[in-house]
Amino acid sequence: MDPTQLLLQAGVGDWEFVWRQRQFFVDGTWLAVKLTFFSMLLGFVVGLPAGVVEAYGGRYSKGVVRPLGVVVRGTPILVIISLTYFAFGVSPAFVAATLALGVRSAAYQSQIFRGAIESVESGQMEAARAVGLSKLDAIRHVVLPQALRRSVPGFQNEFTIVLKDTSIAYAIGVAELLKRSYDLFSIQTTAALEVFLAASLIYFVLTFTVNRGIEQLHDRVAIPGGNQ
Amino acid sequence: MTDPLLDVDDVHQSYGEETVLEGISFEMERQDVKVLVGPSGSGKSTMLRCINRLTDIDDGDISLDGDSIYDLDVNDLRRQVGMVFQDFNLFAHLTALENVTLGLKRVLDYGEREAVEKAAWQLEAVGLREQADSYPAELSGGQKQRVGIARALAMDPKLMLFDEPTSALDPELIGEVLEVMRELADEGMTMLVVTHEMGFAKQAATDVLFLDDGKLVEQGPPEQLFENPEHDRTAAFLSRLTKLHGGQ
Amino acid sequence: MSRNTQRLVRDGVLAAFWLWFSARLLNDWFGGVFVPQGQPFFDPEPVAAAATAVREAATGLGVVGTPVGWVASALDSASFAMTYLPDLAAGAWLTVVLTTLGILFGLVLAVPLAAARVYGRVTHWVALAFIELIRGTPLLAQLFVLYFALPLAGWIGAVPFVGSGVVPPQAVWVAVLGFTINSAAYQAEYIRGSIEGVDTGQLTAARAVGLSQLDGIRYVVLPQALRIAIPSWTNELVYLVKYSSLASFITVTELFYAVEEAAYSNYRFLDLFLLAAVVYVLLVVSATTTMEWVRRRVAIPGVGGSAGGRGPA
């Protein structure tokens, strides 16, 4: 079958099918959004302390956190999700997916924060200590406020990655957007193109809007005089 | 007999294989203003950083008001010793006022209102009342350094350490900072200053200490060192320096 | 463990892995050079026997024997893993193929894309749209579109030799295409970023000396840009190694597929997925180690911030 025939085949009937099933898409999108939100949250809660440890930790704490991070970052998310659900038996699938995506995100967010912390000049920490602040207070009140602002671009990138990775939760049967699309495709196989294109479009709109949103946020919290 | 405010006793410090400080000993009484001079790499900055334990000594001892600095809690020590940096190191994400209130609130446990009041007063004392709400990036070099001084002074330290406070400034901005330092000396603050500004040394210093290659070569009142030094090295270095930075 | 010892251990482990991997593949491709095709190099039987013996000792010791019990479990997992290693090696081979082809073809496509993005007028918008769309949608969705929505699999399958002998079946080619397109979009951005990371004064100076625009780019800008891009390429390589696992969704029998199949037949999910993780981590660390070596070989002080120095003292 030649390309023109293919386009003709993607007739109104199949787009109509997509429109009629829009609730499916809405449900799947909502699930994807929830997955992304909770995974990012878990990633932040675990990743920020991990990043601080990697930047400031002693030999032993670093000796634990670093290799752990390397292993998690070197394992495909598909394997992490499968381990969480099938091997460790975390249930239901939504929780397993959130846990898996969260752990992966934590490993990557720790790198974002570590890099941002290291980019804050050491003179800031010195001045804080010279005034008499304890190391912990110095990190909390001087280094982190600056580091967090510098983490925004990396965070933006990570968000896009996590949102797209939610599609892999398909592997353990989570009814997120891509799985719903696949299910629709199995109902009406001629609508394959329309269904997957529609899903892709939704993902694209999501990443696009959130990226622009984060950029706005970045401008708002910027330190006057530059973030560099 | 009371202890000297600062007693540096036979201090040695090394960085890896390299000896940075070798057998440095001197004392400072209250209200003394001592200036540390010497060629680059002679260990002057390291000496300052040893006093507030930003760097650790390898041998010897340093005492503040009779207590070894290694017997005191390190944050306690740093409350009593103020430091002004060559690169200012102002907290980039805080306004000038907030730079000063941070230490007051977190280290001295001041309440919000008292902290702001004290900080505002301190900034006014260095001539920066209008700049209280500006961020460091919006200030000139001289203004930044004066905020640095205010930040250190607000903690009511017993001793102020100045690490080449004007070296990073454009020539026309050096004057405003030196003036603040002179006033401080007049008011009786005990100061240990590393600088090349010989004019300041001649006018305000009680003693000048010449460091070379990690060793304290000579110390004495400015007139003695400038006009009648004991060592040739001292004479050579100071005359070179006066040509570049002298007379202000 | 000191830095140097860490490196030695890492290099030792990687060398052992690749030695085994190559020997395994060679053996199975040429119909059983060392051992019969598909049979593990090292007999798992003794290890399994050891596992049972240790476990008996553990139960004998009671509570004190719990750590001994762990050793028994580890031996048990090990003997189990040994039986499946030949299958996993075949899968890992496809992973390597998918990754290398994906990144190489992706580079070929990325260069004109980056050029259009930086220098084009109309083409700038086309390239930008393509890059944004590919980067803004999941790789898995892209694979689904290529495999299920388009008749590509059918077309490729119709090509002679596909699927027979050494030539991989059509699903693999569809996957390669998917990875190529995806990687090209990312690589184009990395290339663009690294070209823009070279100070414009460099090209100006080159022109001032008399070089043409093209020569200026070729001899002055590109050598610097390519070094700046090394960390990004390392990232891309690691990404492809890991996300090649998605090809299992479109029936490609790469490493994850092989592990899944084995796991569903004996339900030993933990052992097998952990083994999969180990192999992936080995592949990833191989990639990063190689790129690190490349970086050091081509490093120039002050260029790309990667030469270990920090610029003028």
C-alpha cells in the first residue's frame, strides 16, 4: 500500500473515533499528570538531601550515596519499574510506578542539585562560616537558596523526562495515556495513526506548557543582577 | 597581668608538601592595629585564616583572650573574630541589609526588629544607609566591601581580620574603604590587616609585620620598619611597595 | 577505597565482562567453538550444589546462621543466573546494535538538522518544529507510531534477506529508525549548543586571517565545538543503552525482552531483573568509561572546560 493510500485511509472515520473516545484520553492524561507530580515530589524529597550529601558529605556518606546513584542512573526505567512491581511486589501498579519513577528521578535530581551547589562560589560558604554560622545553617541560609534558583533549568528538563517516562508505566498495566491509546488501537486497528498521534499531541502540549510555565517562574525568582 | 587579646605562638602550617607558615609568633593587645606585609605567597592570608580556623594549623597555638582557639567552639570563635574578604563574598541572594541581619538572627539570636535596627545603624556607620535594600550585584566594589565590613562589625567582634580588603577594587574606590578602616582604628577596634596600602600602614598601624617565605622576618612600629629596618629584605620589599602603593 | 583502586576495580570488572561477552557471542555465532551452542561456559551444577549445602549448614546453625543463609541465597541466584547467561548475551548483543546504529545514524541526520537550525531561513523553522516535536513526545509513542501506525514493518519485511541468517528481522530495523530519529533531534540540539558555545571571536579572528567561512568553521569552530559536546554525547549514549529496552515493546528480542521471557517462564523476577540491571549498568559504565578516555585523549587546556585544568592560573 503506497503512502497516498495511507493518508486517504486515515479518513474522517478514524478521527471521529478518536473524538468519540476522548474521555479515554482525558482519563489517561490525568493519570499521567498525577504520576508525574508524585514522582517528581518523591524525587525532590529524596534527591535534594542526596545532592547535599554528595556535595558536602564525608567519605562514608558519599561512599554510599554516590555508587547508589550510579547504579540507579545506569538501570533502564523499564527494569526499575519491573523490579518494583514484579520482584518486590509493590501494589497497586500506580504506586509501584510512582515509586520507580520517583527513585529514578531522585537519582537524577541529586545530580542537578549537586551541580548547582557546586556552582555557588566557595567564598559564599566561607563568608557564612566566618560570621559564625554553623555548617548546616550556612548550607540552609546561604548556599541552598542560591543553588535552588540555579537548579531551575535542570529541573525543567527533568520534568519533561519524567512526564514522557510515565508512558513506560504501560509495562505494568497502569492505565495512563499511552496504554489507553494502545487499548483503543486494539479496538480499532485502522485508527492506529490517529490514536497515537493524538496521544503524542497531548504529551507535546503538556511538556510545552509546563516548560513555558517554569521559564516564567525562573524569571520571577531570579536574583536581581543575575543568576550566573 | 591580663592575657593579650591575640597570642600567636610558634605557628606552623603546611599545604601538602609545601610549608606555608614556619614558626610565626606575635601578640596583639586590645586596640592594636597591626599590618601584615610581604610578597605574594609569603603566607599572610593563610595566617589570617588560621586565626578564625578557616584553615587549620599543624603546630603551635593561637589564643584569643587567653583561650586556645582549639578549645573554643568554632562558631563561638567566629562570633568574636570578624573577617573581611578580598573578594567581598557578599551573600548574592540577599540585600545589603539582609547580609548584615543574617548573622544577627541566626548566630546571635536577635529578633527581627532588633536585627533590622542594628543592621541599619551599622550600614549607616559605613555610609550606606541608602543602599540597604540593594542587592550585591547592584553595588559598586567599594560599596560591596563596606557592606562586608558592616556585616563583620555587626557581630561586635573583639578582633577584625582584613584580608587584602582593597586589592579587588578600582583605584578610585579604594579611598572610601580605607577611610572606614581608619575610622574604625580611631574608635579603638583591634585590627589585623593584610594589605599593600602603605599609606594606611604609616597612618594607622601600631606595628608592621613583614612576612617572607612563611617566616616572620621583622616586626616593629611603622617608622622603624620604613626608615630603619633591621633586615635588607625588609628594606628592599618596602621600598618597592611604597613606590607602587605608598603615600595616601 | 582510594580513587585509583576504584578505577582499577572498575576497569578489571569491565574487561572481564567484555571478555565473557565476546567469547559468548563468538561461541554461539560459529556454532559452538568452546562449548555447545547455548550452553553456559561454566557449569552451574556445582554452584547449585554448593548453594544447597550452605543452606543446610545455615538451618543447622539456627538463628546464627541467617547471614550464612544469605550466602546460600546468593549462590542459588548465581547458579540460576548462569543458566540464563547465554540467552541474555544474545539479547545484549541486540542492545549494543540498537545503541550503536541509533547514535551513528542519528549523528548523520543531526548534522544537517543542526545546520538548518543555526543557518537556515525557512529550513530553520522546519528543523525547529521537528526537533521540538520529537523531544516533546515519548520515545515509546514514537516507536508505536512507526511500528503499528505506519506500514513500515511490512515494507521492510518484504525486503529480501531481512529476518534470515545474520540480518535482523524487520522489527529491529523499525526500532533503529525510531532511535535514529529520536537521537537525531537531541544530537542536533547538542551540536547547536556546542557550536554556540564557541566564542564568536574565534570565527572572526579566523576570517581576519583570511580563512573562508567554511574553512573557519571546519578548522577553528568545529574542533572546539566537538570537544565541548563530549559530555552531551556521553549522555546520549547512556540514554540509548537504557532506552533500547523499549524496543521490547515492538517485539525486538533485545536484553529486556530476553529477561522478561525468562522471568515469565520461571517467575524468578527478582533474580532475573537484578541480573538485567547488572548487565545494563555494565554496559552504561563501559560507555561512560570509553567516552572519558576519548575526552582525555582529545583534551586541550582551556577548551570545553574538560582538560582537567581551570584555565590560566
